[in-house]
Amino acid sequence: MYETGIERLRRFALTIGLVLLTYSLAGISMKPDSVISVIGLTFQVSRPELLPVGLVIASIYAIIRFIYYGFMLKQSPYRLRRDAIDGLRNPRLRLRGTKRKRVSIYFEPIKEFDSLVWDEDKKKIQEYVDNFPNIFPKFARARASARLTWEQGHDEDGEATGTYYSAKVSIPVRCRLAAIVQDIDYFLPIGLNLISLAIFFFWK
């Protein structure tokens, strides 16, 4: 599915979740042969007891489809960020024998990190540098950034072996906070429907 397809699926899942949640919390009930009106169209419902069944089925269907298209066929914003920062390290932890700590997406005491990758392919590292600012959302004029760094490689005899490239990145706190909101929003079609289903089955 294309991005527009994901957005349509997202709206469908959110709509079904809200309708089911409203139905469950409001305690809506209908009598046989009830008449309902939607956007100017009038419908007569002869078997209203099947309405909640349809809503539950639609809610489960929306969850499955969004998991498949939004998380399995397409990388979520969280997964894109996780893959991009898994190769980063805290530049303060350079002591030999220090165990590398996985960089957190949301909470870190520092905002600048070094890449663990050193590569002779400058184009590959430059592509990472160019794409990194788009991994985290911009917020309040703050934006994630990355810059190319390089070092001259040497062999055991001190002879130059070539130039190796890496990246140094910066992730402002405001961008991390915006990432939390973005990830919650992306997961909302699933979370809302799970909450709606739980309330429908267990609300007393």
C-alpha cells in the first residue's frame, strides 16, 4: 500500500474504534425496526442486535490490517529511528572494556553521538548523513542533524591505508519528545481499537 492507502486505513481504524468506544460507553441500545439517519440517509434496522457484532468484527479487522500494512509491510517511524541509531555510541564512553550501551530513542542525558561505523565508501555514509535529519520529527525549530567525519587509516607500520568515513549526529531533546508523540499517534489506530474492544467485552 502507498502512503495514501495507509492514511485511509488509519482513518478507517480510528473511526471504527471511536464508534465502538462510543457505543460501549454510552450504553446505546436499539429496538427492532428502529430508524437511524446518517448524513441525510435514513435506514430502518430490523435486527439491531447484530450492530455490535458488526462493530466488533470491523474493529478486529482494522487492527489486523493496520498491523500488517503499517508494521509488517511498512517500517513504522519507531523502527526507522531504531535502525538509524542502533549504530551510535556515547562519545563519553570510550574507555577500553566499557560495555556499549544501546542509545535510547526517547531519553538520553546527551544529544550528540558518534557512529560506530567507519567505511571507505563515502557515498554510503553521506547517504546516512543526508537521511538522518528526517528520522526524527522537527519541533519548535529543533531538528536532528548529522555531519560527515573522516580519519586517515594506518597499518601497523604507520603507513596510510586510506580514508575512512563516519558520522556524528545530534538529536535535540525537543525532537525526542516529538518522537514520543509521533509514535503514540502512529500506534493509536491499534491502541484505540484494543481499548474499545476491552471496554465492550468487560465494561459493566
